[in-house]
Amino acid sequence: MTHSGVPLLDVVRSNAPLRDEILCAMAEILDSGRFIGGDAVKNFEVAFAQYCQTKHAIGCASGSDALLLALMALEIGPGDEVIVPSFTFFATASAVWRLGAVPVFADIDPVTFNLNPASVQACITKQTKAIIPVHLFGQCCDMESIVNLANDASLYVIEDAAQAIGATYRKRPAGSMAHIGCFSFYPTKNLGGLGDGGICTTNDDEIQEKLRLMANHGMKPRYTHTKVGVNSRLDAIQAVALGIKLRHVTNWSNERLENAQRYHNLFRHFNLTDKVEMPATDPECGHVWNQYTIRVRDRETRDYLRREMTERGIGTEVYYPIPLHLQQCFATLGYQTGSLPNTERAAAQVLSLPIFPGLTNAEQVQVVQSVDDAIGNRFKIRAA
């Protein structure tokens, strides 16, 4: 049987209405010859800081670099411990590891998928230097609890807001509640660029200076190096494209919210709520739905569901199938299966569905109908 497909993400569909405006702005950069820095980058940094309600925004080459620069600016290095989630993208922990510091993995809240403050507290030692809460899938962590823990122990807090531009916690924007906020402009993000790009936010003047210094080889003034930094800059063509798209990100987030609510209603309409656990929103948070991530009973059922969805042309993804504490590259840290039960359970159960702006009602019905068909078939197979 042939099925029309529904992609997990349609970047071309999302960019199409802005195509001509973006190409015109890119042509101006091409004609100016100012590809690195300049007004295009400065203007975008100012606009982004205003959007996040922070004093400063410092562009860089990627979200991964944003995390690395944040740690470098806070002088975190060998012997320091940094508490991070295991249920997140690799970059959160790899930035810590690359500087010779030690990632210490805390467990997650099973409802929100975000760091569990009680688990964070249990991880704090005399060697702890910082905490990196990840606002996963577009929903902020319990920042009050995490910041209070950090203040009590004199620790830095770095928000990994790569998936959460526009998200809020108690009406405060992601990226504004810690020493540094880190964002990614990878094309799949709610504010996606035309390639890699990232940015750091901060309200601290001194930290801002250190971030800029570290992003430019530790050089100031020219050819004078007080620190060993890296080369990590947001180029002008990315900046002008992102500046145009920034004006639309709130509307896109609202579309994602509408799509999430429609999924909630459809899962109830198809009587799937006893077979599929829908994602939840913390009442303290404004969710921007970078992902719509359901849970099923076990890994075998999840993997079966994903195969069946693929057969029907429905795009899905598993974020994340192998928790970081069980990755081979971190084996020397000594974690074992069972170390972080909520994290490991989530990795075995989650499946993300299409939720991008521009997704149609009919496409969402098709997605949920496919889940219903696949889950129904699965239960028939089990019964047989």
C-alpha cells in the first residue's frame, strides 16, 4: 500500500516564504565584502540579546562552540567537575571533556526529561565548578531550584538552550537566567540558520569580554594574545539570514504550540492515551516544542513503531537512543547500566514526531493514524 509521506522536518517549506528576502540580504553581504564581523553580525547580536532580554549576545560558529566558549570563559579545566544531564545531545558533555574537566551525569525528571534538581544536588562535590541544565525539546528546566543549588555551593550555571529559543520559565526567557546561555542555529532548531552557527548570552560585562576574547584566538589587541582561545565566529551571511528569521520565530513557536495541542487532541480522539504517553508541559514553563516526543512501553515496541512509521513514509527520530553515561568514549568514568534509571528508561521509550511550522492538519491526522495502526498491529502480534 502506498502512503504519502510526512517528513520529520521540512526546512525548505519553512524557508520558502523568506527566500527572496534572505537572498537579497546575502547579496548585499557579497557585494560589501564584509564576510566576518561587521554591522550584520553586530545588528543580529543586539536583536538577539533583546529577544532573550539579556545585556549581551556573542555570536560564534556553532552551538557546540557556544558551550565550549562558555566553559573557557569561566576558566573551567582539568580537575573541575561539571554536572550535566546524560539524556541530551553529545555536545553538552563533550565540551566539558575537551577542556580536561569531568562531566558528572545527573538523572532526569521522568515527566519533563529535564535535569532532576535532587539528582543534581546528590552530584555536587568539592570539585564541582558548574552545572549545565539543558532545556530539552523546547522546555526550560526548573531553574529556580538549580540556581539555588548553584548559589549555595558557589557554582556557575550555563544554560544549554540550543533547543529552546523563546522558551520561558516563570516568564523569564531561556538564556537569561544563568551566568551564560548557549544557543544553536543548526537548521533543525526553532531558529535555524543556513548551516552551523551559535551564540552565547550573558548579563555580565566581564564574562562578555572573556567570551569575545576566547572566540577570537584570545587576541586583543590585534596580534596580542593574553589567552589561548579558538577561532569561532558567526559569519555575516549567517547573521543576516538569522536576523530576518528572528522576526518570525515567535509566530513559528506559536504554530508549534498549536501543533502540539492538536496532537494532544488527536491522541485522545484515537483512544491512544493508554498506549502512548504524550509529552507534558510544566505549568511554570512556556514550551516552544522543538520536538514533540511521545513515550511507549519499551524499546522493542518503540523500535517496532518507528519501523512501521517509516514504512508509511512518516518521519520520526529517537532523541536519544544511547545515554551519554553509557557511551563508549566515557567508559572510564565508570557508569554502568542502571546508574541513571530515569534516563535509561527514557532512552528506551521515546520517539519524536513531526511538529515543524507549516505542518498541516491533514498531515498530523496521518501521523497519529499511523501510530494507531502500528500500535494496533503490535498488540495483535503480541496477542497471537
